Amino acid sequence: MTTPEEVMAIADIILEIGSEMQDRGINADELKRSIEPLLTSLRVQMRNNNYWLNTVLLSSQEYPQKLDWARSITADYKSITVEEINRLAHKFLKKEKALRVYVIPANLKVSANPVLID
């Protein structure tokens, strides 16, 4: 089980990664290594009836756009560009605007104060 202190350390690492992305952006290789596993997973899912029945068709009568999303999701992921990610990272991953949310079971003692707002 992860301790509360480990949770906060992980949050610090995530904040630092976001800050690095905001400062320097990503490159084409990093984007490819991020997108390829998603595309592989999508290819596997889309060959499975469970995906179509429980993800796409389940509420498509209520939300017909789900059918369009299922048809375009692969192309949508493939269309993501380095420039787009870097622009969004620069706009939204500002360290001073980060919100930290810690989810820690109530029955654990916390030696550090996870409620602090940076």
C-alpha cells in the first residue's frame, strides 16, 4: 500500500513533469511513444464485441455522437501534433496554478499535512 508521504512525493514528481512540459515542451519521439500504446490498445479494443456493445452502443441512442467518436477516435489520436501539445502545455501546465488533490484513506495517520495549498 502506498503511504501518504509517498502519495505526496508522487504528486511532487507529477508537478515537476508538468512544469518541464510547460517550460520546454515535448518532441516528436516523446509524442510517438505516448500515442503508440494508446493506438495499440484501441486496435485491440475495436476488435472486441465488448467494446462495441458496452462502450459505443450501450447509450448511443441517448448520445448518437458516440458512434461518430468510435469511428474517428483513431484518426483523432493520430492527428495530435507536437505543436498542439506544446501550445496546450504552455497554456495550462503552469506550476503556480496547479491544484493538488490527495486521496488518502481516512483510517491512515498522516504525518505530513496534505491539506496545504501551494
